[in-house]
Amino acid sequence: AYVSQEIFKPLSIYAETLLAIPPSGLSGWQASGGVGLKFEANKHLTLEYELVRGFNSRATDLLHYVRFDWR
């Protein structure tokens, strides 16, 4: 699931959740959630920072993502 809200024209915030269930069954499920900021520098470059937290013991505790998207 993913929701996003524009703060002002080039800047928006978002939140997302992830539930992963492997083909082997429910015993290996993982869940995490994150929040992030997205800045559209221009029509070609988007900068993004996201902080993700695991909700159970199989998910990674804390991750930081920095993304550069050039189109």
C-alpha cells in the first residue's frame, strides 16, 4: 500500500507498507512500513529519501534509502 501527499509543488511526502509472504508459506512472512520525502528538482531529476522499519523479526529492523531518479 502506498499513499502520497504533495506539500507544495516540487515536494511531497509518502507512506508505504509491505507484506511479503514467500511461496513456502506463512511461516516466513515479513512486514515493514516506511515514510519518505520526494523532491522533483526538475522534469528530469527526482530526489528521494525513505526510512523503513520492520514490523516483525524476519524483516530488517531499520533501513535508509536515498534514490536519484533521472529520466
